Amino acid sequence: MDSLRQDLRHALRRLGRGPTFTLVAVATLALGIGANVAIFSVVRAVLLRPLPMHDDARLVRLYSVGKQGPGPTSPPDLTDLREQTRSFAGLTAVASAEVTLGADSLEPSPEKRQAGLVTADFFQVMSPRIQLGRALQPADGVPGAPKVAVLSHGLWQRRFGGRPDVLGRTLNLGAPEPYTVVGVTAEGFDFPARSELWTPIPWDESMTKPEARGAHWLEVHGRLAPGVSLEQARDEVSTVARSLADRYPGTNANVGARVEPLRDVLLGQTRPSLLMLMGAVGFVLFIACANLTHLLLARAASREGELSIRLALGASRGRLVRELLVETGVLALAGGAAGLLVSMWALDALVALGPRDIPRLDEVAIDGSVLAFTAGLSLLTLLMVGLVPAVISTRLDLNRGLRVAGAGVGGGARHHRTRSLLIIGETALAVALLVSAGLLLRSFITLRGVDPGFRPDGVLTVRLDLPPNRYPFGSASPAAFHDQLLSRLRALPGVESAGAIAGLPMDGGKMMLEVKDPARPVAPDATSWQASIRIVTPGALEALRVKVLDGRVLTQEDRGAGGRAVLVNAEAARRFWPGESPLGRTLDTAMNWGNGNFGGRVVGVVEDMAIDGLAAPAVPEVYVPYEQARSTGMTLVLRTSGNPLTLAGAVRAEVRALDSALALGSVRTLASVVDGTVAPLRFYLLLVGTFAATAMALAAVGLYGVVAYAVSQRTRELGIRMALGAQVHQVTGMVLGRYLGLTLVGAVVGLGLSAGASRALGHLLSGVQATDPLTYALVPLLLVAVAFLAILIPARRAARVSPAVALRVD
């Protein structure tokens, strides 16, 4: 222990005598360790931390799989799954909805809240922790049972100040009866979709009647029974789905089933993206360690004479290795502490810039696990950086070492092979990161160049849900309200056009239905027509500036049975009537919300809108007039001549003037909706681009340092060459040739590494292949150009040294 303390004091003295080396080393490590700690903190919070439910590994999501892929399930199908399966300890269902929380003594204004409409066994199946009161119980879902609700911890704190007397308090959620609060969940549970309260779905006869089998609107979740594997559950559910298809061919003929772990469903593409980032920051740390290894090798070479003398006087090689490792350990400890500070700053930036599709990103924090990871990473860094220089530096030829000590110069030539391998390694990793960043950049530019089919600039969007107790779905009252409101909004200063639409493009919602042309029956063996149905009022498509390619837009005269009309997009025209004009054709659907089946005569063809995202292919779409649906949930769209958000207050005032109990839903610009679709790609591009730029800078600085040190050790040799007639360009070319050659080898290795690493980016790329030739050609050229400059500066400096001065160095 005394000798260890002595080594520690000796290390501190030596590092104190070289403050520049110490600061550079600590800063290099802080950068590499800090980036790794920050990304690990995100990975731990998102991927490694258990879900806020008991035994979350046994929770699954059940999908009904139709022609449009996996989706929700109908209530009758859920009933059959409950009765015919034995693989689950329980099956529950949920539908997300925005509800209006009415004004009360604590909050004078109504407000929108995200709610989970759940079957009454939801909390028994999902099993989150209840902090106050009780969970929903099966009896709460019986028709005629008192209306009850469970609050989230966040809503309890924000709206009710965390008061325990919230139990028994009544809530006005727009229903004829108030809801009574019976419980509060523990902090962290907000499933599904950031829900803030949960109410039971009354399971009455309407849920299981035959015509309800085709209405798929429930997200079904289950808990595997003890001893049941995921594969067993999948097999059983598929068997039930085939049985239902045979019994109910009208609704279930082409409907399968799928079971997926809930954790995988929630994480989606987040897992490969975050693991990709972990690999990227690992590359950065390796390059930082390689740079520090260069510095330590140069420092050890300058001490070769001293170490040789100590060995000759009887010091053991193990003692010298330990002393050098202690010195490196001090650097690793300081780098780890500084890296922790860097990670705290980086985490704030990550949380602020991160897209909303990364679950639990707001829960990222520095905790005990992160501190342990930092300590472990610092220890790993110590071994990576310190062990090789310590071993190499103490493997000495005493005769040569003593001659070096007498000459007063270092013997760095022995370390050329190690330095060469490090240069190749860090160049290869820098190329891999630069290729990844280049692919993401090209994908981002490609997406930004896609025409969405509408003009998002200058458009304000406002979600508005009318309470069904005062505006019955499908009745005349929702239509009358929207008519009055839109008339008021069009009169506001700065509003150029206004309308309402059911579901904004690129906002994740579409209603796919089977459509047909009565004059063109589909053959029995042919695939039926499927189209996205979008409900619009007059003025909505005009506010979006959707181009009319043929015919006209919908007008007020297209109301009612006598003048039923629809619009189709260009993709629907191409797919349903190839080579023909759709104008005058008729489209019918089986959807009826009380005002006749959706459909009518096609009066216009409009441009395709990017419904599912800028990278998604166009889908057939049919626009039906609002009068055919009279939906209570619509989104207002207002095209303005100025900043759209400045009209938010005026819109709120007009809504309140018509109904003071209404609360607005999300208020956003359409541009922000579009921007949100590229936010994940921009986030990963920013991170990988930052890592790549850091890697290139570190590689360039490391290469500069290696060349500068190498030519300083060869000053006498270069002086002799010049004294014998070598020209400046020959000496410069000799140095450039050696180290550019190493850089080119590293670039070739890096391209091979990139071919594998870029596959991890496949889910983020759009319009660009993972092996894009342009990116693979430009990146090595860029890195070689940077390396050329890094090598040229010390090479030219060495070539300009006077031979007389160089010969006096020894």
C-alpha cells in the first residue's frame, strides 16, 4: 500500500510537470467517455429498464392481420379469443381517446387530456402499481354500473395538487353522468400513448352484436399464462383466427392474427437505432483511446533512458509497469469525472432534441447504474490506453537504452508498428462513422425534397372533439356547430381559407375501407378495392392547397342524397380506372354513420398527399363530404397570411363563444406536423454527424501528433539526407508517402467495415441504398484530404530544418 501511495504521488508530480499533456489527455478521454455515458443513459432508460408493470416480460400485444397489415381487433373477436384460448392469464383491450376534462373549482377552464378507454380487467392484466385507492374492477364494466375513473400520478399532481382527498371527487368528462375518481396509479405508468386517466368501456350488447365484428377498434393486450411460451400462444391464436374465418367469412375471411411481445411493440425501431448509436460512440471512444495511446507511447519513448537506468539499478519490470499504469489510471479517473460532467450536458441536449417516438426519453437520468457504467468504462479505458504502452515501454534493451540515456534522446522508433496499427484502426473507424453520417444526410436531403402534395407553410391546425352527450354522433348538431364555427373563422383577419378534415395527413391516422364501382363488378377471384376514406368540409383541401388535377372540389351543394359527390386522388384514379377518366363514375362503401353509405359520384381528382409519411408510397384515397359522416372529432385547418400560431387565441375565443364548455385539442402548425415525420432521422443524423465529425477531428489531430513526433525523432536522419543532396519536396514526399499509405489502408478497411455497419441504418434510410456509391466514394476522399493536410504541416516543417542544425541534434 505504501508503494502504491508512492506511485500515486510520483504520477501526480509527473502529470503536474506536463500540464499541456495532462489537459489534452483528460479532455480527449472526457469527450469519449462522456458521449458513451450519455448514450448509455438513454439506452438504459429506454431499453434496459423494466416497463412499469409487474412481470412485463409476459405481456404481449395481439393483432388482427388483414390486407392492410396488423391492426386493432373487433369486440366480438376479442370475446371469442377470451373463450377459446388457454395461453393467456387474461386478455384486455384499450382504445385511446382525447377527452375534455370540464372546469371545476381547481381549474376554471376545460382542458383536453389523453385517456385510455379500457375493458374493466385492464389493470388486472397489465398490473401496474396503484399508489392511491384502487384499480378498475370487472364490476365497473357492467352496463349500468357507476361511472368511475383512475388518474395517472402526473394528472393527480398537476390538476389536484397531489391531494389524498381526490378519491371520491367527480369529474366532468362530457358524458351525461359525472365520473368518480377511485384510484391513482404510481408514477411512471401512462400506458397507452401517454394516457392520463382511464375509464371502463361498458361491455353491453352493442359490443357483441354480429355487425360489430367488422369494426376493428380495440387494441388487445394479454398476459401469458405461467409456463406458456410465446410460440405456443402464437399457434393457439392463429388456430382461433382460422376458425373465425371459417365461421364468419363475411368479416373474417382474410383476417389472421399475430402475437408480439409488448416491449418489442413499444420500442419499435428505437432498439436498433439506439444500439447503432452505442456502436457509434464506441468508435469515438476507441479513436480517443488511440490518440491517447499515441501520446503515451511518445511520452514513454522520451523516458526510455530513465527506465533503462532504473532497470539496470535493480527495479523490477512489474514495478515499472505498475507505475506507468498508475499514471494512466490518474488520467482515466480524471477523464471519467470530466466525462460525467460532459454527459450531464449532453443528456439535456438529447432530451430536448429527441423525437417523441423514443419512449421514456424524459425519464433519462444519471443514477447509480450510470455511475457504475462510468467507473467501468474508465477502468476499461485504463486497460485500453495504459496497458500496451506500459508493457512495450518496459520491454527494453538495456545496452541500447543506456546509450540513449547518455545521448539524452528518446528511442521512439521501436513503437512504429504499434503507431501504424493505431493509425489504421482509427482511420477505419472514422471512415465507418463518416459513411453512416453521409448516408443519413443523403436520406434527409432526399426526404426534404419530396413534394407532400400540399403546402404546409402558413397553416394552423386545431383538433376539436365535440362531447357526444351534447352533440350526438351522426346527428345534425355536429354539422350545425362546424358550419357556424367555420363561418366565424373565415371572417377572422388574416385567414385566407378554412375547413375541417378528419385526420391530418402524415399524422398517423387513416380509415381504410373496401370501395367499389357499381358499374364495374369485381371478379370473385380478384382483389377488392381498398381506399383510405377522409372526411372533409368545403374549404379544407383549399386551405391545404391540394391541386385539383381534373374536375372540381366539393362544395356546399354536394350535400344530401340528391347530390352525393366524392373526390378521389390520382393514385385511386390510376388504380381503379386505369387509362380512363374517373369523373362521373360512382364509388360506394359499406360504411354508414346514419346518413347513408359513404360514397357518391366522382366530381374531381386531386393530387396525391403524403398520408403515411414522405417516404411512404401513395395510397388510393377518397374524400367524402362532412355531411355524409357528421363526425364529432375533426381537425380545423386555417390557411393564414402571417404566422399561424398568432391566430390560436382568436380560434379559441370563437370556439368558446359558441360553446364555453369546449376545450381545444392539440394546436399546431401543419409545418410542425410534417417536420415531426423527419424529426427522428434529423435526430440520429445530428448525433451520428457529431460523432463522425469528432472522429475525423480526433483522427486528424492524432495523425498530426504522430507525424510531428516521428519527424522530430528523425531530425538527424533527415538532416543527413538533405546534407547529401535530398530536396525539400523529396523529404516531404517521403513522409507523406509513409503516413498517407497508412491512411489509405485504414480507409480501405473502413469501407469494408462500413458495408456491415451501414446495414444497421437500413430502417432510417429513405431513397438511399446502404451501399450508396457516391457516399462510399466521397468519404475516403474527404478523409484522405484531411489526413494530407495533417501530415503536410509537420512534414514541410521537418524538410525546412537546416542540415547544420539537424546534425547538431545528436
